[in-house]
Amino acid sequence: MATDWAVDYNTKIPNNIDLAGDNRVLRALESWLPGYLNWWHDMGPSGFQESLVYLRTAVTVDPKGWAKFDYVRMPEYRWGILLAPPEPGRTIPFGDHKGEPAWQEVPGEYRAMLRRLVVIQGDTEPASVEQQRHLGSTAPSLYDLRNLFQVNVEEGRHLWAMVYLLFKYFGRDGREEGDELLRRRSGSEDAPRMLGAFNEATPDWLSFFMFTFFTDRDGKMQLESLGQSGFDPLSRTCRFMLTEEAHHMFVGTSGVARVIEATLSAMRRAGVADPTDIEAVRALGVIDLAAIQRKINLHFSLSLDLFGAEMSSNAANFFRSGLKGRYQETKIADDHRLLDATYPVLRVVDGAIAPVNEPALPALNMRLRDDYVEDCARGIERWNKLIASYGHEYRLLLPHVAFHRKVGEFRGVQASPAGALLTAEEWGRQADEWLPGEQDRLFIESLMKPESRPGEFAPWIAPPKTGIDNRPGDFEYVLISP
Ligand SMILES: [Fe+2]
Ligand SMILES: [Fe+2]
């Protein structure tokens, strides 16, 4: 193993970037740490701060085996600064500077744009911890409780990753941004988080799984495109974050699959053949597929808003300046400059939704959103295979991208999940079928009873196929009061 991949745990802040040799940044981070811990105590998981949680911690950034598992109290988690190893001779892969050596320092002319990108990404990380802070008290198993906390400590680490970039490369205003990241609060009236979906509540565990499936996946797409950045420290930071992010999406994909599995197997046992017989299904104490579909509709549409407007001069500038690339930029076969290229953008034209060829550069948000939709669709397919394996025709669907939008081209229209444009009255009549309502909320809330016996699971969710770190089914993932 190359030595520069290993993580130094001797400094207060673990890192693989020789922080010990960079006193200015080390001291800035050390003086930020108490404020971070205060934030974690106030806004991190409610309760369980003394519990021992079986967590993974990064000990190297070697993709073949980077983590070790052990019992840790969350406030003692070693939040570190970890960057993917440098690629010798890396060049800027796209935009006006394509082919020039990647920047190791902030290019002066792009400083403001770059800081904005780092701050927006950074703001989402603590936001999701805040949104999820009350879920511990209703966890359906110790396994799930542990996964929640793993996601939470890693989102905390992602905040550290962005704060490191701010402190190292943006001087005094970077430090001010670092403080602001601890001051804003998800859902707050006067100091909300920067993006809409990160101010929504995560009221129950099905929402948590949907959030990790849909919203963490937006995070993955953003990290993938920042991972292409010509600013090398940002690229390396994001590339290591992606290795952690994969687990967050696993929690979402497998979480929803386990909810579906519990529903279908309870129906089979009870001889309920029709998944649309809501009353019969809910009487079994499991969540009906229609309610799952409504949660998909909500979380998908909220997450689509995170991509911003379809046509955006910012998106064009980020790309031209070499700061933010496309999903899998280096694998795309074109000139990576896009000055004359076009891209089909969905727009409302004469009362209908239709693709319109637009200049490719300002359409980059749309393109990234298309890549995201495709990625989501693959996950939905896995859930549908599971439903089919129980012999049901029922299929879960991604709603149309025009459905329930607050940002961009479709913010002014009402569209059905199938993509038909509706009058306000038609929308009002059917919105309840398409989005989670009060009945769903009360029913799902009634199921959210904590299960904390090792190896036991709340009846509305199936056990996982395998344990974390290959632990057996009755492994005690969280020692709640050690
Ligand atoms: Fe994250
Ligand atoms: Fe995440």
C-alpha cells in the first residue's frame, strides 16, 4: 500500500494530507472543532450520544479496503480530512482550459464561483444530519439505527471536507463561511439551509430511506461532477466522498426493498392477493405499495429541484471555467468544450411538454438531471423485480419530471405523474392520490415503534440479506446504554 494513502491519526484531526506540516490550516481547523462539536450535540442525533455504535472509520483511502469497524461513541468519532490520492500529471478535462495542468491553487479569476460551489455542497451535509436527528427514537432495528448513525457521522465528515477546502484555500472569508455552515439550520425561518429539499422534514423511516435513495443520489451526481473539477483539491476531496456516499445509497435502495418485502410477504402469509386493497394491506401492519409510490413522487420531485433551472448561465460558467464537469466527463466522446453543441431540453411549448434543442452549455443542469433520472430508474427497476417475484403486476414508477416542481421550467404548471398538464382544479382534485397526505402520515407514524432487541425487526420491514461487516443476524450493532 502506498504510504500517502494511509491516514495520520496522531494529529487531533485525522488526515492523509500532512496537516501536521501545515500549521495555519491545522490551527484553523482545531479552533473550528469545538463549534462543530456544539453543533453535533445540539443538532446531531437526538439521544444515543453515549451509546457505543459499531461504525466504520476510514483508515486509508485505498479503494480496496479503506475502513475499519469498531464500537465508537458518536461524539468521539474521528472526523478527518481525506482526499483521494493525486493523479500525477492530471490535466483539466473540460472547458476553456481543457488540457492545461489541473490547478493546485485557486485560480484568482474563478475564486468567487469556486467558493460558492464549495459552500453549497458543504451546506447540504450538516443539513441532512439535522433533518434526520429524531429518527433514532423510532428505529426499526439496531441494524437500521447503526446505518442511520453511520450516514450521519459521514455527512459530518463531508462537512469537514468542505470546511478544509474553505480554510486552506479561501483565507478569512473561507473561515467566515465555515462559521456560517454551523449557524444555518434545516427548516429555520431566519437562517435556513441553502437548498429547498434540505429544509424539508424527514418524519419517518420510509422518508429516510427515500431521502437516502433520492437526495443522497443527487449528492452523488453533484460529487461526480465536482470530482471532475480542474481545481485538483476539490476533485480529490469529492472522489473520496463518493466512496462513502455509496453506502448511503445502499441504505436507501435496500431500505425501501425491505419495506416492500415485508409488505408482500405479510400479504402472502395472510392470503391477501390484491396489493391495491389498501385496507386489507394496512390491517396487516405493513405499508401499502400506493403509499410507497406517493413517497417516491414526493422525494423524487423535491430532489429534481436540487438540479436548478434547466437553462442556467451559472452552469455554463462553471463548465467553461473548468470548475464543474459532467457526469463521467472523461468517458464522454466529444470535444469537452461544447461551444457549438446542442442538447434537448424539456420545455412547455404551446401548452404541451416537448424537447427543444438548446445550446448545450447553459443546458448542463438538465443534462445532469437526465443522468440522475436514469440512475434512479435503475433502482426502481430492482424494486419492481422484487414485486414481480411475488407474482404481482403492480409496478412502481418514477413520476414525470414536470410533476410537483418548484424550480425551473415546470414551476408554473401543474402536471400529473404521467406528465399531462392539468388545470389548477384538476390538480386539486387528484393531488391527494399522488402525494403523501394526512392519512399516510398517521398510518406510517403508527408503525414507527422502536425495536431495539438484537436481531429483531419491526414488522413493517424485512431483515437485511447480510449484516454490516459480515456480522451475524443477532449482532448488537448499537450498545444503547453500555
Ligand atoms: Fe454527503
Ligand atoms: Fe450522503
